[in-house]
Amino acid sequence: MSFLHRLKSAARILLHGEPTARKRNEIPALSAEEVQELSLFFPRPKFFLMGHARSGTTLLMRLTRIHPQVHCNYQAHFFTRAPMLKSLVNTPEAEDWLSRKSNRWNNGRDLSPIVMRAAADFILEREASRLGKTIVGDKSPSSTLHGQVVRDTHAIYPDAKLIYIVRDGRDVLVSERFRNFVEDSRFLTPEDRRILADLQKDPAPFADGRRSLFTPTFLRQIGQRWVDDVTEIDAEARRLYPASYHTLRYEDLLTNPEQEMQKLWAFLGADTTIPLRDFIQTEMNQNLDEEWQAKRNESIARFLPKGKAGNWRNLFTAQDRQLFNQVAGQAISHWNYEL
């Protein structure tokens, strides 16, 4: 039987060619009626806190959940990092099951987006319920999917609120570089490792802009990724969430944390009369990322003050400044950073 099966398979290939893998159709967006039905089971308002990696999303998450009505945790990556939420239903087999005509539970419509939303809602609300919180959201940074993140989020959560934090791309570049150095990242090239070795041997010329921490390739790639991210996500969020989108700058959060958090909590619909100044200040005085990096590689971590604004001014060479302005000058100006 095995030989016969192989013979028939070979004959089919000769006659019809290699079989092509079947793909599922695009997962439909939730309808307004489905959103309303789901809110009966999962009534808490949802929000998603986004930002480019190394832009202060973790600090903002920690501050956001200080409020007794608001919970935020990390990083579910429902829409920001593969395989993402859609992997639950993103196969032809799942589509067949959830949309077949004999499945009388689907009312003639693909149940995939309902399955996705119900799964995410349960994950979010289970923890919020335990803590007695009435508003809940997830913090997941995104650096590579850009505007698609917002489109995918809106398809499943058109009723959610989006928060986007932006940090000066030059400080993002510096922070990304040192994270890779501290972690001894597998993405370091031989030239990167030579720079790291020289930094460990004599940090002085790197600390005052005489010697660059970056290769031109790294600076251009990370700079362009930052530009694409902040430009596309902001544009798509304004298009799809015109009344449910809030932005802030990391630097403003450092300068006026209480004011920025009051605006954010008001945007989420939380009570802004609760006095939380002392709690905010306590959280601001902690730097968990600095502690973590010091444990990983103290000799490198102590070179750079973590979480500070404007580190790039001391570390960028004249060539670094010129290259970054070529790549990101327009985006820098758009977000009101000095060139």
C-alpha cells in the first residue's frame, strides 16, 4: 500500500505539479455588534501602551498602574511581536472549523476575531479582577511592525484607547547600543565587538564625542527604524483612533511626571482627584533597568546614566550628528526635539 500510495502521489505531481500550501483568508475585523456583545462578558475598558523599544514604556507602565483604578502589565505582545494573538486562529484548519456552514454557532460568520478578542480580554481582565481594578491595559513596545501594529489592534479592539510614548531617537540609539553591549548581543558584528573592546579598555574618548560608539550602518538602520515607527504608528493611530489616542514624550514625563500622569489618567477615564504625588515620586526614584544592567555587566552599565534625557549630546561625534540628521532630522523636528 505504501508503494502504491507513493506511485499515485508521483503521478499526481507529474500531471498537476507540486501541491501548493493552502492559506487561510484574511481574518475579518470585529463588527460593532460583536464588540458590544463581548463587552457584556468583559466590561472593563481596555488600553494599549505602545512605544519604540528603549523609549520609556516600562517606566510609564509602572506609573500608570499606581492608580487604584488602573492596572497595566507587560508584555502580552498581542499585536506587536510574532507569533501574536492571531496565531490562535491563523491556519486554514482553524478557519474551516470556525467558519464552516455546519457550525451553527457562528451565524454564518468566521468566529476567529471573537476567539482572539475573548482570549485577550480574559487574560487582561483576570488579573485586573484579582486586583480590584476597573480599567486594564497592556504595555508592549514595538520597533519593527510600525503602522501594522495599529491596524491589527483596531481590527480586534476598535473600542480601546491607545497611548504612545516617544523618546528622542538619538537617546533611543544610545540606549539600544548599550543594551546590546551589556547583553553581549548575538547581533553584534565583528566591528561592533572591536568598539566594545576599545570602550572597555579606554572609555574616555567615547565619553566626550571624540570616538563613535556606532558603526555608520548601525546608526542608519536603528535611526531609520525609529523614524518609521514613530511616523507610521502616530499617523495610523490618528486615523483609526481619532478620539481615543494619547501621546506624550519621555522627556516631558521625566520633567513633569505628576502633570503627565494626571493627563494620562484623565484620558483613561480614571479619577484624577486621588492624591498620588508621593507614589509617583517613589516610582520615579527607582531605576530597575539600571539595576538589571549593572547585574549583567557592571563595567559597561556604569558608563551610561540610565533613563536620563540628553545622553546623546556627550556621546555623539560630529559625524554621528550629521548622519542622524540625514536619516531622522524631519522626525526629530516633528516631535519638537532640537536638531
